[in-house]
Amino acid sequence: MRRHKKKEPLRIIQITDLHLQGAQQEGLGWCGGCEHLDTAETLTHILDDIQVNEPCFDALVVTGDIAQDGEQGAYSQFSRLICNEGAPVYCLPGNHDQKSRLAAAIDGNVVSMPRYVVKRDWLMLFLDSSKPGEDYGNISTIQLEWIKALIANHPDHHAVLFIHHHPVPIGSTWLDEHGLENGEQVLEQLRQLKQIKAIVCGHIHQQLDQYHHGIRILGTPSTCLQFKPESARISFAPLPPAYRRIEFHSDGSIVTEVVFSHQQFLKSA
């Protein structure tokens, strides 16, 4: 009997919401405990953790808010810090980002902004949900039609969508006002595409793992600071920086875990 070799899963590391500030670290200004938070330091610590904890992965995905204020220096800093990961780095913009500056800073080789990537049994789609001048996000009808066409062209692949904004309410009043404004309509369209197994997002600075319309929704904590869940107004949880590891298996199943740093940077909520 011929022995069939088991297929290796597609291994992805996700980081999100870096909020880099370039050479001039002026603090995030969001709360009393984070004015002097060095987001380059927190990112460096997470990248060090990834190198120690993750000996083998296929790609690093960065799901937006790479810069705090869209400054060119922040993107140059990002490119410098991220270029030695030993795997392709795929990134997309968030509501804090300035897309043309991000595109100008990355080399397009190790670090790139692809629309989609096919690896093993999986089709990875990278969607720009940002709207200029707005904190909330949107997926356009044109993007939805593109998703449908692309998936139709890859009938033998499972699909995962990477976006910045969360497509479902998470129970935080202030943050849900800044999510994907047409999330329910988008999910209603996507549920018809059985190849779509997951949507992986950032923006929420906390963990999320839910199923909606049969699609798994994964949200990931930030590489800098975390929001307190189920809060009416902006509030911070005294949790360390984090990243997410994801294994996408050939049968369409997904195994994932959020990994928090052992180093605490934000001392008070």
C-alpha cells in the first residue's frame, strides 16, 4: 500500500495595530497610562518573541494601523524592524494609516501589500477596509464582486480574508461605532461562498473568536496596548503586547492561539 504523506498546514503569524510614531516618540495620548509608551519597543519585543517561539511559519500578516498618525518616519521604522523575519510579510492599511506613504516605504519583496496570495490549499485575500478621514471601515460592492470572482477562479482552495476593521459587534459601545459599517451585509454576501472559512481582523486591541453565518471571525490584540472588553467608552486593559499564530489545514480546519508577551509595558488600566 502506498503511504500518503500528510500535508503540512499553512502557518501564519498575525500582528496588528502597531501604532508606530517614527523618530519623534510623542506618546499615543489616549489615556493617562500610555503617553510615554514606546510602540517601537513593544513591537521589537513581540518580534523577538516570534523569533524565539515560532521556528517555522510561512508568512507574517500585519493587519493595519501600522502608524499612529500616518507619518513617513513611522513606515520607514516599520520597514527597518520587520525586514528580518525570514518569511514574506504581507500588510494592509488601517484607519490610522496613510496608504501612499506605507506603499512608498516597503520594498515590495520581503514586505508587500498584495491583494491576494495563494499558498498550499488556501487563498488569502487582503482587503482594504479603511475610509479616508474616518475611523470606521467599509467593504465596497466592487470589493465584494472581486472576492466572488477570485474565489470562483480558485474552486479547489479554502479562503481566508484579512481586514483591519471588525465585521461584527464585540459589545464595546464606542468601538463598535468604529467597526465595519456594513459588516452584517458583507457577511450575508460572504456566507454564500462556502470556501470562506475565516475573517481575520485587527482594530479591536483584544481577542475575538466567534462564528457568524458559518464563518470564523478572529480578532487579535495589539503589539502595543489593549482595550478593555465590553466597555462603554475607551478604556484600557493592563495586558501585555501579543500576536496570533494560525494553522490553516488542508481540510479547511483552523487551529489558532493568541500569544501574549511576558513583558508588561502598560502598568495601569
